[in-house]
Amino acid sequence: MEDATPAEREDSVVAVVRDNLRHLMDGGTYAATINFDDKKAEGLYALGHAQYLQGHFSEAMKFFSFIMAHDPLNYRAMKAMAACMQMTRKHGQALLLLGILLVAEEDNKETSLQIINCLFHLGRYAETLKVIDAMEPALTETPGDSVSRQRVNGYRELSLRALALS
């Protein structure tokens, strides 16, 4: 290709673009077009997770957003991105992702707790209480749910106090 004429190089680029466009129009994904696979997503997730564990949330978001851009249904990356958004106080943006996760996941107690956290931090106390009321029946007596129940009760108490003061 190095010794190709400018017209030949242009024809080659046009052919690649045409093939990719045809692939997309036939129902293919962008990820498949650029050969983005689960192995690459996993490697990027590990790098993002390492950044998250070190408290570098903005850096971690770069990895998770890249994964989501190339694999929009990667719920694991979406959940990690929402957690980063919460840690960087982008609660409104986190709510958008958490809403998708709430619908997509079967067991969504942790997602509900994250939604409660976001609503509370946004000062939307009445909505916080509505989500608490909706999720509470799903809590069982297991040790994990005991911790969740404590968190829910804490948010309930704080939300009721905030509403009483307003």
C-alpha cells in the first residue's frame, strides 16, 4: 500500500468504509467492526477497576466509558461507570445508568441502593422514600440484606428529617 498512488489509497479507504457501513446496516455492531471482543473488554475493565481501587475515579471512567461506547450492553462496565460517577458526585448522570441497570438486572437490590444514594445526594428526599418503599419488601433476613436494611433505614431517617426541615 506504500507504493500505491493517492487515488488507489483513497479507493482502498472508501472500500473499507463501504464494507463497515454495509456490516452496520446488516445489523452488525461497531464493536465487531473494530474487532472489540470480550477479551479486550475484560482487559480494559481490569485497568479501570485498578484505577477505581486507587481512588482515581476520573481515570477509571475513561476505561469504562470506552467499553460502553463499544459494547453498550456491557452491564458490568455500566455498573462500574455509575459507581465512578457517584464517587465524583455526578449523581444525576449516575441515575441514568442505574435506571437502565434496574430494568436489566434480575437481582437489583444493590442498584436500588445506589439509586437511593443518588436521589438523596441530589436532595430528592420524597423520591428517595418512594424507592425505599418499593425495594424494602425485597429485603430478606440474610446477612447481606441485614446490612442493606440498615442502609435503607439510615436513608429513610435522614430523608424524613430533611423533609421535615424544608
